Amino acid sequence: MTELQHKLLLVSLCLLLRPAVAIRPEAEAEALLQWKSTLLNSTSLSSWSLANPTCSWFGVFCDAAGHVTKLRLSGAGLNGTLHSLCSTAFQNLTVLDLSNNLLYGAIPANISLLVTITYLSLGTNILAGAIPYQLSELARITVLDLSSNEFSGPILRSLSRLQKLQSLYLYENNLTGGIPEELGMISGLQDLNIGSNLLGGSIPSSLGKLQMLRMLYIGDNGLVSTVPPELGNLTSLEYMDLSKNQMFGTLPPCFARMQRLNTFRLNGNNLNGVIPPEMLTNCTRMQWFDLSDNLFSGSIPAELKYMASLCWLILAKNNFTGMVPPEIGIMTSLQVLDLSNNHLEGEFPASISNLTMLNSLILADNNFTGSISKLNGVGLPTFCRLEFLLMLDLSHNQLSGELPSCIWNLQYLVIMDLSGNTFVGEIPNMSNSSSSLTSLHLSNNNFTGCFPAVLKNFKSLAALDLGNNEISGIIPSWIQESNPLLRILRLRSNLFYGSIPWQLSQLSHLHLLDLAENNFTGSIPKSFANFSSMWQPFKIQMEKEIGTGINKNMYMYKYNDTVHAITKGNGYIFGNSIGWKGRDYISNNYNDTVHIVTEGNDYIFGNIIGWKGRYYISGRIDIVWKGRDYMFQYVADLTGMDLSSNSLCGGIPPELTNLRGLCMLNLSRNYLSGSIPEHISNLTLLESLDLSWNKLSGPIPSTMSHLLFLNSLNLSNNNLSGDIPTGNQLSTLVDPSIYINNPGLCGFPLNIACTNHSNSTTTLDGVKEHHQDLETLLLYYMIIAGVVFGFWLWFGALFFCESQRLAFFSSIDAMQNKVVQKMKHI
């Protein structure tokens, strides 16, 4: 070895040994304390003190030499920036987990100083700015998680230099600029999640080179592209999600090569054609298959039977035709079956009764016919055998016949929607003493009889819709006691009669009441002012009781000591399950993080709101809103009252103006009299007000102009008088039909001028002056009557009483003598 070579070797050894000998554990502690001092909230780091050994600090892990190797501070409530954290002191740090905090600002350029880092998780914070190119210098990194922040700009092409990278999570940011082709060069990549951004562009075919990829999520990105057939080369893929984009074209048959797939989601695109049958026969490990909200056509393929492990089959909102194949009964692992919003027809196959694990059956908005009371050969109607059903939606079909009483024996059923069919007969009673139902929709059928007595057993009922049937009788007084949790009560367009029971006002959770188009009589109960859920917007009450969520994408609730989550996010690989009513339902467990599979369209739980540890379902409901009939999918934010088209009389109770959360009030087509309450301006959130076709009189309160959200108003066909008030929102309501057929009204927008500058105040003054004239005239009459009465009283005393008469004349004589004597002395 030459002398030069010897010197080079010594220099090399010194350089290699320098980091180990140069960095002391004390320097790492000082660097951590320096970063702690910059945080706005560091209460969770109270153990971080020189009085304690560094390796005993919260979230700090060390090696045998006392060097810091891991910082795990996820969910520690940290509020601050990263600028003081990245330091040359951390020459042994391999894991940095700061996820689920309140960190903000940009990722500093000196992040490149963390040269030994292999795991970096900054997800679910408020970090912003561009992703710094210095991240591509962290050559040892295997997991990079920047998800659920506010990063913008493009995905770095230089990330392709990270050849040890296995997991890349950039979802839920504001990234733009398309998917870089260079990502296909990271040969060891196993998990790629860049969904829920603003990337746009097409899917690069280079992603088909990622032979080790297990999870691909690029959904919700505004991608405009066909599905590249090269993705069929991803034979290790287990999870594929291309949902919520603008994908078009057909499914490549070569996808059949991805035999390890267990989750396949292409919902929310513009894909068409048929489902490749070879894909169904080869992908036998499939657990979740979702092609909903596309343009697929043809019949539902019988080859689905080969997916024996399938738990979720969602083909809703397509153009499928024909009948449901009986082979579907072979898929006994199914938990969710959604074929709604297609053009399917015929009767349901009896084999559906074999799907005993089913918890959600959604067949709405098709052309199914037949009776659901039809026996399936084993003594029970088909649906009554699905004993674990949580959700049953058969609405808007052409089903007929009577409702089988065994339907109430489904003890776990939470939501049932049979609306929009042609069911007949009375709603049957039940043998069980209780039910789990929280939402019952039977509207738009031909049900008869009286108010269903079966409802006495529904203690958890939150939404009841019996509208548009032929149900008659009175509303029973037991409704408050038996259904205390009601939030939505819709009895519209039936044959109910009698007075509105005051017990309704004891439904303290009620925020939507629709009793229109019946035969109710009597007055509007003043006790309606006790609807405490109408005192303020329903959404505000909801936030007070369940909070605003763990983060911007998740809501938590608790049931039977089990914590559940409703999230706008998306799930990933199937894993652990959630206990619900003694059964397990799918969640996800990936990289030690639990994710709930929902997508905001929660099939297992339905359209459910977590509320005080219970489940409440709004579902869809028909509401006459602003004079038109609308179908609301969710009515959680709507607070309203509709008592129109009845025979109610009396005045509008002023107490109703205490319901400050009302968005809609319709009292039209009754026999209401009196004036419009002066304090109607208290209803500051009112958007729709209809008082037409009554017998209301007097002026329109000028304070009505304070209703700043009012955009639908109808006061026509009454006896209102005076000047129409103007200003604020009223100045935008220029349709004369709002005020027509009120003989005493004048002013804009009517073509009736107000004489003598009359207005509502002048009208009131005229009434007061008229009253004063009457009082003055009455005073004059009383004086004259007093004088006449006094005169005749005095004269009668002289005429009828002799002693009084003699005394009077004697006094006259005495007065005369005095006068005569004085005149003699003159």
C-alpha cells in the first residue's frame, strides 16, 4: 500500500466514524428542548426536562448507546412548526411520527439533515406549501406519509430517486399537475395512495410496472382518462380504487390477471359496456366490488357466483337491465347488496333468502314487481329470513300486496324504506315487544286503517314517514310516550282528522313536522312553542351533542361500549372488524392505523347520524319546499313545520315566533284569522313562509323585512290591509302574486297606489283617532244625561215631599222679604 493510499484510507475511516463520535446524547436532548420551546402547546411533553433521562421522555425511544432513534408523537396535541426540529444532532433517528397534531407551516428545507430516517409520518396536520424537493434526498426512507394536510403544487418527479420507498401517502391535499410517470420507476413501491387531490390529467401507463404494488388509490382526483390496460400487469395488487374521477371507456378484460384483488372500486365515473365475465371468474378473493354510479349496461352477470368471498356488491346507479340472477343466492358471504337505481325488473329471486349474513339490502328505484309476502317454500317470506338485516330499502318499485307481519321480527333492523310502491291494507302489528327501528318510510303507498299501533314498540324511532296513504283517524296521545326520540314526523296527504294533539309538543327532538293535506280541525296548539329542537338550527344542536369530530374527515360515536367512526375518507385493505350489535362489520387495518370503509355513503350503517350513542337515520323524504315538491336525501339541516291544507281556525299563536331555528313555515289553506304576529321577525333563519288562503287581517308587519334569508313568500288570498313593507330581502320579492286578493293592500309590487301617503302606521293612527272621537261623543252624552237626571231628581223631591216643598217655599219668601227691605232703604 502506497503512502497516498494509506492516507486516503485514514481519511475515509475518520469520515465514517465522525458522526458516531461527534454527536453526544446531550446534544439530542438540547435539540428536542429547543423545538419544544417553539411549540404553542406542549403540555403532553411535560416529561421533557433535563431533570429526566432523555430516553424516559414521552414519545422518545433510544438505542443501547442512549441515542434517540424514534420519535412517536402521534396525537400529542402539538401546535407549532417543524423549523427547529430538523437538526444535525439527530444522526441516529430512523422513525419520526408527528401525525394527527396541529402542526402548520411548510416542511423546512433542512429536513434533508435527517439522513438516517426510514419512516416519516406528518399526516393529518395543517402543513401547507409545496412538497420540498429535499425529501427526495432521504435515500433510506421506506414510508413517507404527508396525507390530510394542505400541501399544494405538483407531486415531485424526483421522488423516483427514493428506490427504497415502499409506502407513499399523499392523499387529501391540494396537489395538482397530474400523476408523474416517474412514480412507475419506484420498483419497490407497495402502497401508493395519492387520492382526494386536484391532480387532473390521465393515468400514466407506467404505473403498470410496479410489480410489487399491493394498494393503488388514485380516486377523487379529477382524472380524465381511460383505464390503462397496463394496470392489468399489477398481479400483486390487492386494493384498487379509481373512484370519483371522470374515467370513460370500458373495463379491460386483462384485469382478470389481478387474481389477488380483494377490493375493486371504480364507482363515480363514466365507464360503460359490460362487466368482463373473465374478471368475475378469476378474481375469487374479491371482498368488495363497487362499480356504482357509472354507465354499465346489460344484465347482471351470473358469473358473480364465483366470487364466493364477496362481502360488498354495489352496482347501483347504472343501466343494468333484466332480472336479478338466482345465482346471487350462492354468494352467502354477502353483507351489503346494493342494486338500486337501475332498470331491473321482475320478482326478487327466492334465493336471496340464502344470504343470511346480509345486513344491508338496497334494491330501490327499479321496476321490481310482485309481493314481498310471497312464501319462499320454507314457510316465511323471503325477506323475513334475513335475520341480521340492518337496512332494507325496496322503495320506488312496483311492489304490491300486503306487508307481512314477520317483517317486524327482524330485531336488528334499523332503517326500512318501502315508500313509492303500491302496498295495500293495514300496517300489521307485531308480536315482539320491541324493535331497533330508527327510520321507517312507508309513504306513497295505499295503506289504510288508523295510526299504526305497532309504532308503540318503536322506542328508538327518529324518522317516521307515512305520507301519501289513506290512513285515517286521530293522532294518538301515546305518540310522545312511545316515540320520544322522533325528529321527523311526516303524515302528509292522509285522512287524519280531529284536533292536533298537544302531546306532539312534548317531542323535544322534533325538528320537522308535516301534517299537511289532512282534515285536522281546531286551533294550532300554543304549546308548539315547546319544540326545543326548533329553537335553533338543528346542525348547531348536533354539534353541541356529538362535537365536531376527531378531525376534518371523521365523526366518532359510541354504541354498546364500542367506538365507531363515520368518515368522508376511504378505506384501504380489509383487516379488523367493528363490533355492532354482537356482530362484526368490516373496517380496515393497515400500517397500524384503523380506517373505516365509508366514502360518505355508509352502506353498512345507512344514512346514519351518531347521536347520543344512538343511531338516527334521515334517509330521503318528500317535502313541499318553497311551493314545490322536492325529495330530500338528507334532512338533518332542515327545520320546518307544514300544517297547510287542513281546517285549522283561530289565530296564529304568537308563541310560534320563539321557534328561531325554523327554515320553513307553511300554514296556508286553513281558516286562520287575526293578524300576522308582530314578532315574526324573530324567525331570522326563515327561508320559506306561506300564509296564503286564510282569513288573516290587519297590516303586514314592517319587521318582516328583517327576515334576511326569506326567498319564498306567499300572503295571497287573505284580508290584509295597508301598505306593503319594503326593504332588505322583501325588495327582492317582486312577484305581485305574493300579495294578490288582499282587498286592503297597496304599494309595490301591486299596481295599487296608496292614497294620502297611507301606510300601515297611518292605518293604525286612523283607528286610534276614530276610537278617540267615539270616547268624546260618549262623554258629552254622559254629561247631558247627568244634568237631566239631576234636575228631575230635585224637582221630584219638591213635588212628592210636603216638608221639602214647604221649606223650599219658605226660603223663597224669606229671600223675597230681604230684597224688599233693601229696596226700601234705597
